[in-house]
Amino acid sequence: MPTGRFARAAGVLAAALVMAGLAAAPASAASGPNLKVTAVAQQGNWLSGDTVALDVTVANIGDAVAFGAFGTAYSESGTDFWTDRNQWGDLSDGGSGANIAQGETRTVHLTGQLGTFNGDSIVHIEVYAGNDVDYSDNVLRITLPMARGTERVAGVLYGDANGDGKPSPGEALAGAEAHFIGVGTTNDLVSVTDATGHFHFDNLPLSRNAYVSFQKVPGGWVDQPVGTLRLDGRGAYTALEVRAVRPLSDVLHETIALDRTSYAAGDTAKVTVTLSNSGTKALTGLYVGCDAGGFGSELVIADDQWGAFGYQRREGTLAAGQRLVLTVSGKVPDKSAYTGSTGLDCVAGDGHSGGAPYAAVNAKVPGLRADSRGQVWFDKNGNGLLDADEGMANRNLVLLENGAIRAYARTDANGYATFKDIPVGNYQLRVLGPWKPAPFEGDLAIWAPPYGGAGDWHQQFVAG
């Protein structure tokens, strides 16, 4: 406090200022630009790998232009958070900076990705201009909360017999396998539905993308997709109601036939597909979709040949009790001469119902011949892998075609055998004696070079 003559002098000065109309005023902010930064983060219970949005608002509340302003956002601690600096536009620190006028406000929309979990992510946000007169409001920190703990996924599987879209008495599907897979689970976890159709999985690791599917659903019911589950600790999936419906094949039936049993490459094959509706309601939105799964030897049918039933149009209709014949044609491709067969396999669907009918047909394309070498083996130690000592030595092999024996061979000490000069095509390989193919083994395809013979085949057999 001023004392003595300093107090008297101050009083005289104050009086003079009042008399001059310049009364003393409170201290004000310094003159110049003043950037103020605020930010809003997208709300969530975040997981590693998530993309999070940040809206950063920069306002010049000063009385002059802020020259050469730069912005930055980065994780200061906790889980890493990365943003692309180019999202700042002319505020990017990779350029010359932005000029922000007095009273101007800008909002920058940023997105960043969270890294490996290390606790909540503390994000540092800062906008700098060299002539800013008050830097106290240029920096702020935002916390992005990371999800913690484990999750439970549970629910009920039901066959919607009455079509009301919800579980009803008597609709529980017992004995089905519910399969769960997500982050931290290298193999499916399995829960079998109980007598009330319920299943559950406990203590699951958190996961951005987790899935529940069903196998061995009784009675031919088809479960509807559950969709992707996000396990972020909120317990959002503890009462799932998984609806199963009757397969479309209950009422929609399909057969497929070729006009010949044998073709040469370059021939035109005529295909007849017959569809019928045995139900009591019309079927709409139908299409025929044919799988190009024959490794280039299958018939290729232009979609417009199917008319309203084309895969692109999906406008086919079958009235209750109606039977319809569709006729199309396709060229037998050149590659079929090397594989020994051509054909077509098609599904008839409506785009939303499960269990659509499927039909396939094949014909021979004779001519070329080839050698085929491979190994038959028996899983002695039950580890599911082909080990060095598991070749079936000194065994007699046969190739069957439609039940008829077409060729013989005998294995060496390591279970290898070669079938010489065989007409290309698909065969059934058998080991003579009390042996049968393992459940997952299919036909043996013998193709001519350059498509066949590039490597040895291996087929597993089990005790018959």
C-alpha cells in the first residue's frame, strides 16, 4: 500500500484522471492474438485397435491475427493413440501454419487409432501460434477410457415355429452346438444348448470382433446370423435370442440336368434347371446362382439367360404348387479337356432365407491322359498330422469310377504309388483291405499338365 508522499501523489493522480474523464479501470488482457482450444472426444468404452473421433475447436479470442498456427494431438501416457497430422489441414505442423483472424473459430475433425492396451489413453491436444499472448488456454488433455475385465455371452436358440419372432413355449432347440470365437481364443469355444435351448460362455476376453454361430442344429432348423459382437465390458450380450427358421429347401426344390453325358472342349452344353414350390405361399425374389468353383472347367452361363431368376435381378416368382423349367446354355471351356469334366452347380435362393436348395451336375470331357503320384497314410499317433513313419507301405490301391475299377497301383515302403497313363477325371481312391477314406477326404482329381502333376497328393485312411 502506498504511504506518505507516494499515497498523496497517487490520490492527486487519481483525482486528475477522474476530472479528465479517464477514471481508473481493472487490468485487461494483453493486446494481440489469443488462441483458445477446446475439444470433445467420441464417447465409448474403448478397445485396442478402435478408431476414435476428436473434434478440436480453435477460437481466436484476441484482438489481432494469429500467424503461423500449428496443431498437434498425441498420446501423452497410457494406451498409444495415433493420428495423421495431415488431418489438421493448414494447421498441420508439416506446413507453414495457418493464419487465424480475430474472432475466427475453426473446428478440426480428427480420428485416431488406439494401440495395445496400457490403461486409459491420455491425449495431449495443443495449438500453437508464435505471437499468442496467453498460452494458458492452448493446451488441454482428454482421457479416452479403455475397457477392462471379461465378458459373458449367453442366450437362447429357438425354432420360430409360429413365426412371431420371439421364443415361445415348445420352441427351444436343445443339443445344438454354439460356437464362439474372438480375440484371445485360438479355437472355437463350444457350448451345447440345454433342454431350454440356452447356451453360455463365461470369462471371455474383451474383443472388438467376436462371433457366435451354431452347428448340429436339430430338426433341420437354420439359425439366423447373430452378427458381430463387440465385447467391451458392458455386458451387452447376456440375453441373446437367436432365431432359427425352416430351410427354404422345405418348400423350394431344384433339379439340374445336362443334355449329354459327355462333351468335347468347345461344345455348347444345354442345361435344364427345374424349380418347384411345394409350399402354400408364393415365393418371391428368387434367383439361380451358379458357383464358378470348377477351377475353370465349369460351364459359364451369362446371367441374363436366367431372365427374372438372374442373380443380378433376383425377381423370380413361384406361386404355391408351381413348377417351372429354365433352360440355358454355355460353352464347354478349353480347360475341361485337361481336367476331364465339366458341369454346373447352382443354388436357388431368395437372398435372405437359409437352407436354400443346391444341385450339381457333371459330364465327362474325355481325351487326355496323365500320370498321378501320391501317398496314402494312416494317423498312427492320432495327432492329426502326417508324420514321417505314417505312410501305408506295400498296400494295393485301386481307382474307382462310378463303382468300376479303372486302375491298380501298389505303394512303396513310404506309402507312395503312381497311377500311370490314366484318363483325366475324378476318381475314388481306395486301399484294399479293412480301410476307408478319412471323413474329410474327397475324390482324387487327375489332371493333365500344365494343370496337373505339379505335386504329390496325400490321402488319409482310417480303419474300416
